[in-house]
Amino acid sequence: MEDTQIIDLYFARSEQAIQETDTKYGGYCYSIAYNILTNQEDAEESVSDTYLSAWNAIPPRRPSLLAAFLGKITRNISLDRWRKYRAFKRGGGQVEIALEELRDCVSGEESAEEKAIRREILASLNNFLETLNDLERNIFLCRYWYLDSIAEIAEKSGFSDSKVKSMLHRIRKRLNAHLEKEGLR
């Protein structure tokens, strides 16, 4: 089923939207979640939470790229779950839980300056990614967006682990130079 048809099912509030999403993107979302959590049950829960979040976000949103939309949701949910698990391992998680409860009270909204800086950094990063060839961009995104291991990237790309590590090192150096040139580092 095409993405536009799946999105139309969400707008129609048809439960078939979840089934079609799972059929087309379940493995993709699971892969993202598992790479972050390294636990089958937690990854499956994150994927289920992704579907619920998509259900709640569509409508009113109409994502132009459903895969990217679902991938971002899965990644954020999985990272949140990973942080909570990690916090639990450090003293039962009570400090992290207490701080999370107070976050909305004390942190406030992001200032206009912080928003502008974040937008500037994102624009600079996107510009940098455009300078990479397709192979370099894919390897960079696999490592730093999808959090694939070096071994997984090597298997997907057909390169050795050391070749992937070397490529990532060179890309990071170029990114660092790019950010310094832009005055963001």
C-alpha cells in the first residue's frame, strides 16, 4: 500500500492504518528501536508506542515522508526508554524521575536565542550532509541517526569494520571543520 493511502486511513480513523503501517514499516521501526535498546521486548514496546503516537499525530499532521516520520518517532521513544532504563540502573532511577517531574516547572520554554541557535546548527548540519556523497551520507546516518553498530554498517556497505571506522573518522573531522568555519564550534 502506498504511503498516501496509509495516511488517508489515519485521516479516516481506520484501525487498518495501524495494520498497514506495521506491514510496511514494522521491521524498519523495530530495527531502529532494537539498535538503541538492544532488547527485543523493549524494542517491540517502542514500536507499539510509535504506532500510538502516529495515530495521535495524524491527523492533523500529514507527513510528507511517512518512513522518516515514523523513524523519528521510534527513535525518540526508544531514546527516552533507554534514558529511563539507564537512570534506573543508577540508584533506582529516583533522581532522574524527580528531575523529570520538575523539568516543566524549572526549565521553562526554549528561549528565542536558543531556538535560533538550534535552527542555525540544524541548517549547517543539513548543508554539511549535502556535501557528502551518497555512500558517506548513508554511513553517517546509519551510525548517528539509526545508531547502527560498526559491524552492521560494514555488513550493509560491504566494507570492513576498519574501513567504516576510518570513513566515519574522516567525516567527523570534516564536520568539525565545517562547524568551525560556520562559527558554530
